[in-house]
Amino acid sequence: MNKTYSVIGVGNIARAFLSALSGLSGKFAVPNSTVTLYNRTEAKISDLKKAGYNTVCTPYDAAMAGDIIFLGVKPQNLKEIFSILRDGGADLSGKLIISPCAGVTCEDLARLSGCSAVIRIMPNTPMQIGRGVTEICRSASVSDKDYQYICRVFSMCGEVITVSEEEMNAMTAATSSAVALVYRLICAFADGAKQYGATNAQVESAVAKTFIGAAEMLMSSDKSADELVAAVRSPKGATEQALLVFDEKNIDGIIAEAIKACADRCAELGSEYGA
Ligand SMILES: NC(=O)c1ccc[n+]([C@@H]2O[C@H](COP(=O)([O-])OP(=O)(O)OC[C@H]3O[C@@H](n4cnc5c(N)ncnc54)[C@H](OP(=O)(O)O)[C@@H]3O)[C@@H](O)[C@H]2O)c1
């Protein structure tokens, strides 16, 4: 699929996208020379220039260079970018836009950009090590062929899950922002162990490996998470005491509240920066 690419805003997520593109091979291969990059701070992409990517000095030049435009900026930066493109007379119709911007809908992106073909993605940072989860949805103008191709690109950095646009904000909370919540939980488990006597240097990595092992066991098991909890919890045993504290403090309710706060903020970002 001999398409050219542009990336506007080359931070963490855009770099993971570039790694995914460079992982494609055979008839899907995307040479670095067919990818044009623009970043506000040019010095931060000098390594990519050395690696053979085209770099340009304006978002306009980037947008005009590629058939597929990846928006690697924050939602707060979208209006500024699109106003520069509009003022320059950029015609984006016929292109495809990919956006990871939280909360901003396909419809808003189409209106702001003048490009009706929009794919929204919600990746997470483990995509940087090929273990990400990316939710994806599209506007009606995106062809099946283009959509499947972009799903293939993101599958280079982990799982790709098609969702409805209505689900995006909740899934952003549960799989994208959730990465930070999981890190907090890992720290809290390790700190708790330290408070009650653990002194070895591997506490944090042991806890992290416990999260990985528990998650991988759930994925490879035909049992539900609740059934696996029951398998560890023995009546009047030690695990039961810990679970009773979770119940007493309503940990499920606390996490549901955190998910709601995050999903609500996504909706606000969409209203503030997509309108
Ligand atoms: N990080 C995550 O876990 C995550 C997960 C899912 C989705 N997302 C979404 O992905 C997007 C990018 O996030 P990120 O974590 O990659 O952010 P990031 O690392 O902060 O990268 C943002 C990049 O945009 C550049 N930029 C800012 N304003 C610009 C402008 N006007 N023109 C061109 N470039 C501009 C910044 O340039 P400078 O070098 O000048 O700062 C920076 O390189 C966001 O919309 C975010 O909501 C992030």
C-alpha cells in the first residue's frame, strides 16, 4: 500500500507509531524516507532526521506531504495546528487522519480538519515495548481497506481492539490512563510490604512480576477473575483477611470512581478542544 505518512507532534506516542511503521515488511514496508515529521521543538527529532525521515519546519508542509496524517499532539494543540493549516489554504480532503487525542471525536476532527476520513486510536505506553493495547474506531468515510491496514500497523505494537466511538472515553480510562493506575498499585503493594517487614531489594520487581503473572494466568485460563480469586482465597486464611479490607474500603467503588473521573475528563477535553 504505497502511501506516504506525515506526523505532526513527535512525542512518545508518535515515536511508538514510527516504530510500528518501521516494523512492517514485504509489500507493507514503509521506508523512513516516505515519512515526513514536524515537531514544535525541531531539535528533539534530530535523531529521526539522521535515521532518514524527512523533517519539515511547519505543520503545513508536513500535512501536505503525507497521504496519512498522524496527529501526535495533545488535544490542547489541535486548534492551533488546524488554524495554521486553514490559514495556509491546506486541502486535506482525500487524506486520512489518525488521532490519539483523548476525547476529541471523529466528527470534531473531520470538521476541524476538513478531512472526512478519520481514525481515532487510544493506545497505551506499553506499545513502546510491543505490549500495548490500542482501541480503534473510524468515521464512515474510512474504507475497509484503509481501516484494516491501519489496524495492521498498530498490531505491530500489541493488541488492537475495535470499539464503538461511544466506548472510547471509558476504554481510555480502563486501558490507557490505567497504565498509571497500575504503576500506583504496584508501588502501593511494594510500600505496604516494606511497612510490614519486607527489606529485600527486589520487592518492587517481585510485585510487578506478580501483576504480570496473575494477568497472564487469567489470559491463559478458562476461569473468570472471580474464580481465580476464589482459588487463592481459603476460608479464614491470610488472603481472605486482605480481601476483607478491600471490601470494607470498597476498592471496587474507588476504582469505578477513578474510571468515571478519567472518562468525564476525556469528554470535557473533547468539548473544550474539539468544538
Ligand atoms: N502518553 C500516553 O499514555 C497516551 C496514551 C494514549 C493517547 N495519548 C495521546 O497521544 C497524544 C500525544 O501524547 P504523548 O504522550 O506522545 O505526548 P508528548 O510526548 O508530550 O508529545 C507531544 C508532542 O507534540 C509536540 N507539539 C506540541 N505542540 C505542538 C505544535 N503546536 N506543533 C507541533 N508539535 C507540537 C510536542 O513538541 P515539543 O517537543 O515542543 O514538546 C511533543 O513532541 C496526546 O493527544 C495524548 O492524549 C497519550
